[in-house]
Amino acid sequence: MTTLALATPELLSPGPPHTVQAPATVRRGFADVAEGQVHFREAGRRSRARRPLVMLHASPGSARMLEPLVAQLGRHRHVIATDTLGNGDSSAPRLPAEGGMPSIAYFADAHVRALDALGIAAFDLYGSHTGANIACEIAIAHPQRVGRLVLDGVSLYSAEEREDMLKHYAPGVKIDQAGSQLHWIWNFVRDVYLFWPWYRRDAAHARSVGLPPADELHDKVVEVLKATRTYHYAYRSAIGYDKAPRLPLVRVPTLLACGAGDMLLAYFERVQALMPDARPLITRGTATPDALAETARHFEAFLNESSP
């Protein structure tokens, strides 16, 4: 048996100070699709010199959670971050006639249709968590349109993990006149920072990253509240997505990244083994201004390289 030698991921550490440049202004808009509308945030201006960067967010939440990165990366290129159908201010997804959840391929197609409506033909692509799953399917289905790909946090659940998480992780939320949904969503969003998975609230599953600032937590809760009835569709599709046979089909130049404090770091080496041509990178995340600026610089450096 041949042993595959994996590249050692670069681990970012604080570097020398850089000149601080003001982030770009983030604007908002909508694209029409068959399901209704896809909401997006964008920064920078379209240019023939560089492909636009399309960014796909993690679950739960919306592209609002990517806004700091959008503003950083939008200083030098056009960046557009879409709310996945059923999240944020986008319309609900179309459910399969036979029942069950829409597929990740469906969500990928919906994003591409939104880009078509906006007149974006060729682009670079970034995806985080759920967004990384969707980004993989876009890159597989449309390699001629995707220049470079950044995957930021990729899971690789076992069949047992998927079964357990589908049962507990992202349930549908009942709305009642007592407002119990408000309390449940606050605790749900908060506990994702405290435990992994969030419903295993014991010392063995405690995370060490701590809670984000109250304003940031509030903003994320508001985005999930907007999608109380529909947030779980893309989430459950991502949990049930068996990406092991799909990752090797990604052929575009790829940066396989993960934050050092990301709960999905545990899967990094296994994902890397399925994508041996991807460049591995462990970042300091985006939780502080310095870490955000540094991570954005490394993403930008990769995106600015000439594709082979």
C-alpha cells in the first residue's frame, strides 16, 4: 500500500505590523431566482483585472456573519456574499416533492442561478462550513467558471455522527404565542460557541473559545430569527452531505483552510487526505481585528496568484 505524504499545513502566527487600510463599504441587494429572491452583501467594484469573489456563509446565520471579511477583501476586488436560501433575508428553498431535505447540489444550483441573474460568469469562491459544502458542489459542477477556491472549515462526519446530528443538531423550531422560539434560538446560537456538538452540554464536550461579544451574538441571533421557519433546511442538508466521495472531484486550485479554534479542525487531516493537491492553511480565525486582517491577507494572497 502506498502511503500518501500530506503537506504540513502552514500555521499562521502574528507577523510584522502592516499598514492599516480602511475596510470597504458593504452594500446590499437582491437577485431574482425561481424561488423568489436571494439577498446578498457586496463590497468593492467589478473589474476586468480580477475575478469577483463569491462568499458562502456557515450555518446558522447569514452573510451578515461574513461582513467583516467582505469589507476586508472588498478593498481590492469585487466581493459578493449571498444568503443561502432559507437563511437571512433570502427566500425559502423549494422542498422536494417526495419529501425530505433539499440537497447540497440544489443549494449550489440556487447560488449559481443568483450569480447568473447578476451577470457574474467567472468567479473565485469561498465557503465556510455549510458554505464550504455548497462551494465544493459549485466547483465540481462548474469548474470552468470557478477560478480559485477557499474552503474554510470542512467537516467529514462518520455515518454515526451524521445520524446523531441529524436527530439533534438542527431541529425545526415551533413558533408559539409565548415566544419560546426566541429563547430557544438564543440558547442554540450561544451554545454552539460553548459545546461541540451544542446539545452535549457537559465538560467532555466543552469548547475553549468562549463567547463572542454580546453585540456579535445578538446580531447572529437576529439573523437566525429571521429564518426561524427555514434555517434548518440547508443546515440539515449539510449535515447529511456525504462529502468523502465528492471532495476528490474538486479540480480547481484550492486553499484548504481552518481556524485554529474551529471545531472542525478535528477533521482537517482527513479532509486533506482526500484533497492532496489543496494547499493547507491553519489560520488564527477572524475573531479579533488583528486576526481578521491577517487571515484576509493570506486569503487574498492565494486568490491573487495566477492559476496554472
